[in-house]
Amino acid sequence: MKNGEERVGILTAMENEVRLLLSKAEIERTDRIGGVNFHTGTLSGRKVVIAQAGIGKALSAAGASTMLNQYNVKALIFTGVAGGVGDETRVLDLVIGTELVQYDYGIRNQDGFHWSPPLFSSDTGHFICDAELADMAWNAAVGVVGPEHTFRGVIASGDQFVASESFVRELRDTFGAVACEMEGAAVASVCEQYGVPFAVIRSMSDKADGKAHESIENMGDLAADHCGRVVMRMLEEMKK
Ligand code: SAH
């Protein structure tokens, strides 16, 4: 289908992640498709389509696929809060994805779970973010929280809220991950199928440890606002 003007697609999981963007955007039209509102309009001088698709890999992949099907999206930005992995990131730091991996995809045999890319395919299981978009996201993030609070690296996605120090260490050791969340790799895999460049921008709401629930409760809204600010700066940059 892919109707109309070229737009930048912006996708989030939760309402607090879309709130600032919708409050600043000039929305011309809202289409409700599959229970998700797709808002088209202008934000920071760019034509955009914005949607909050829901939490987890299934809903975010469905949201991405509807967006790429129905609108003329030339680049897709997924943004939202995440758990920081490893020692360097702190709560409210920003992580720009270089690649995404589904940490819960693989094989379960007698010895337990083994991560593996899909069998009988050429997939590596790693989805590479567009370098130019990642650079723009990096610059925008530095503008919001400063270079000492901005990181880039692997983001690990799975259908689990991670609140475990041992598991978060495993994500670090196995994938070299910097952040963990529940959508990025799913959206990335859909974008790859559609051949649409994508970026993932994550603000750390927690450290995916024993205090993760408390941390996301207290810091989630502020972290989500930072995501919105980074996206708007990035759109300004894309205008040039
Ligand atoms: N109030 C919500 C909280 C969901 S938290 C609820 O109870 O359902 C999960 C969302 O935040 C997901 O969109 C995920 O991408 C992100 N996230 C933040 N910290 C995370 C963590 N430690 N592990 C996994 N996902 C995390």
C-alpha cells in the first residue's frame, strides 16, 4: 500500500514513551489499525507517523509491520526505556543501538537453552542498525544528556522483564550487551525484511537487577521523556 508522503516512523511500547512526542507534534490524522493508533503529522519540521504499539516482541513487530505496510516510511526509530547491562551505564543514561539480538531465540535441549540464530536460514540473529541514523541519534543523545551519559552498543531483546543480576551478567558475557529490553530486535527484524533503515534509542529506567521494578517505577517517566527529547533533536538534524 505505502500511501502518501515520505515520513519518519516513530514507534514506542508504552504510553509514557509517546506522550512528549504527541504533545509536541501537529497531528493531522489518526488511523486506528489492529487496536493501535497511528498518528500522522509534523514533528520538529518533519513528516512523521507515530504509534505506541504495546509491550513485547509480538506487539512491537505487529506495530512495525503495520506501520511499514500502511505508510511511506523512509526510516524507523524505535524508542523507549530499557534496563542497563554492564557496569558503565547508569539509570537515565542513553544507549544507541548498533545491533539488536533476540536473546531468548534458540534451542532448548536436555542441557537447557542455547541461543542460536534461526536454523535453515542465512540469518545471523544479529540485526544491524543503520550507521547514519545511529550517528544522528548519538549526536542528539549527547545534546540531551551529555557525552559521559551516552553509550552505543548491542541491545538484547526478549519477552522478559529482567530483574536479575546473574541474568544481566549473562547478557553481558554472551552478547556484549549494553542494554536489555523487550522490543528492539523484533522491530529490527521486521525493518530488515522491509529493507527500511532503523535506529533504536533507549533511556535506562533501571539496571535490570533486583531494584529494577522500583527503579522503573520511580525513573521510568523521566527516562521516557529523555527518549522523546532525543527523537525531536534527531528529527531536527534529519531536516538538514
Ligand atoms: N508497567 C509495565 C512495565 C513494563 S516494563 C508493566 O508492568 O507491564 C517493560 C517495558 O520497559 C518494556 O517495553 C521494555 O522494553 C522496557 N524495559 C525497561 N527495563 C527493562 C528491563 N529491566 N528488562 C526488560 N525490559 C525493560
